[in-house]
Amino acid sequence: MLQETLKERSAFAHQQLEKIVVAKLKSIRSQKDYVELLKQFYTYFNRLEHAIEPFITDEILPDRAERRHSGFLAKDIISLGGTTDDIPVPKVPEINNPVQALGALYVMEGSIMGGPIIVQMLKKYGITTGTSFFSGYGSETPIKWACFMESLNKNIMASAQQEVIETAVDTFDRFAFVLNNH
């Protein structure tokens, strides 16, 4: 099954990114620090969304309009007194087809699974607002993940599995680069 292969083959890149995110979260000492982290997420996710948008149709992902997006990050940033002005445009994976778009979306959608853990970490640092992005889909999160994985399995033929894996790994790696170099 593609889900298991994708998880296994992207595990190292995923773990490296996760280490960076956790370290960044642990270094938060103020609301300003948190806003800076949100901006890093925003700049990457926003750019990635624009890259995949032409390739993810309602036929591929019927509930795409209901999916969490970088607009939640922008809302969180603004609600905490920050701004999305003058944010650099990072390099994201090259997305030229639905297979690559689904590989990148695997990383974006997968990030919701760790969201509740991030929200709990933030609470330890006294941050209880500006967490709509990390709150994901709330109680609907497992259902949304299952629907995404169903779409992924349905739309990726065996011959395209390597391409989706490579794009997912590249998406993890480039996001790690953005977080490490901000």
C-alpha cells in the first residue's frame, strides 16, 4: 500500500524536519518568538499551496475547499499582532503534475497529525491563542487524514509511486531548509 511505502521512504526527512520544529518550539520564550515561527510556516505553506493548486482538483480531492490552508497561519499571525508583509518567498519543490502535487500535499496534510502535540507544547509556554492552524481539523482530523490517504491511493498508480515519494522527501527537506535558515 502506498501509504506505508511513502511513510517508510520519507521517514528520515520527516524525522529531520520534526527535530527542527521541536527545537524551534522549545526555544519559544514569547508571543513574538511564536509569531516568527508562524511566519516561517506561513511563507513555506503559502508558496507550496500556490504551486500545487493548479493540479489538485475536486476530482482528485473532493473536500479540498474544506482543507486547512495557509490562511489559518495568516489569521494566527495577525491575531497575535504580527503581519505577513515582507515575508520572503522560499524555494519549494517543483510541481508540474498531480502526482507531485499529491506528494507535497502528503507533507502538508500530514502536518495536522502533530498539531495537537504542538498546541500542548505551546500551552506550556503560555501561548493559548493563535493556534488555529495547528489545531487542524479538531475531532475531524483522523477522518480528514483517512480521506486524503484514500485519495492518494486512488490517484497514484504504481508507476508513479517513486515520483510521489521523491516530491514528499523534497518537500520535507526544503521546509527544513526554510526553518534552519530563517
